[in-house]
Amino acid sequence: MSIDGMSIDAAPHDPPPPVRVLLAEDQVLVRDSLKVLIDTTPGLATVGEAGTGAEAVLLARRLRPDVVLMDVRMPDMDGIEATRHICADPAGSGVRVLILTTFDLDEYVYASLRAGASGFLLKSATATELLAAIHVVASGEALLAPTVTRRLIAEFLQGPDLAPAVRDLNDITQREREVLALIGRGMSNSEIAAHLHLTIGTVKTHIGRLLAKLHARDRAQLVIAAYEGGLITDGRR
């Protein structure tokens, strides 16, 4: 723009602050590799490293990262218990946990989501998928790949130690029950809208009401509510 013949450049926009990531991984080589990957990616930055679950809880409370990238199997305290402590801390309501797991070995995904994790990622994921997952979780969404969600939760619900608790769904409407059931099956908003012949905006409204009524912090906990409420009982329904 110009004023009285003088050219004035518009003030540059400051870039958004990077997503702050806490690494919780007991294998040093893996942790170092993750740190290099994250710190060399624009928009992301590691703020701390933990080698045990207990250390992850302490650092999460002190550093208040946006995302904790949490391994499941760690000494002192496993990733599930660490996630439960982090997500139960009222002062850390903005801290999101992304679980790293190996499907064929770790039978903890359902328990992790119940503990408050915002999602999980298989360790076979690519670097691109990992970086995208961190951004998704940091934005407040849940990372639940539909096919993996159905496969994992259906598998874990067969175990007696992972039987779901009973969730009271009396306060939600019939349409909200339908939306919740489809969330439990791993459907995206667009898939739910097409299935129920609704607009995306209407689906988002129903999800917002479900989050409030069921006291769920994100979509991951709505998946748990669908199973605990008996809307989904196996991988076929």
C-alpha cells in the first residue's frame, strides 16, 4: 500500500508456534531418531524426553507439551498408567497423548483409549504418517484409523481382562445413538453424513452434543463410550 506516494510494505505475519512434543520412549536409539525427525520438521519441536512412564508424567506436568508421544512398554510405569495420570491432571487439560503401539504384540489399545489417549499409531507407520498424526492430535482431533479401530477394539473386547465397563446412554437421543454407533465403527464425519443422509454440519453438531453429554474429551473417548454403552459388541456390528 502507499500513503502520499510512499510505499509501505504490509507487516509480515508471524508463523504459528510449533507443536511442542514430549517423547516418552525407553529405547534410546528410537527416541533419538524420533527427536531428529521431529526437530527437523517445520512446525514441530521436541521439548523433552522421558525414558520411563514415571518420568513422562513428571515432564508432562512441568513442560505442558501439546502432545506426548507415548510408548506402551516402559520401565517404572507403563504407557497406559502414565497416560491415565497425565490425562487425569486438571492442570494439564491441553496435553494430548498419542500412543505408539505394535498391534501384534501390544494388547493395550483399548485400555489406552480408556485411560484418555487421543489416539494411537502403529509403529509400522511411515515418518509422514507419524508427523501427520502429531498434528491431528495437537489440533484436538482423535487419530483413529477406521480399519485399525474396528480390528483392534473388536480383538481386545474378546479378552476377559478388557471387558468394557457399562456406560449409561439414557441422556442421548436416538439420532445421537446412531451417530455414536457409527463413530464406534470408525467412520469419519463425511461417512456418517452419507450413511445417515445428514449434512457435515449436522453431524458435527451431534458430535459436539455427544462430547458434552458423555463428558468425553475427544472422538477417541466417544469410541470407548460406544463400546461401553453396548452399541458395538464385536467387529461385525
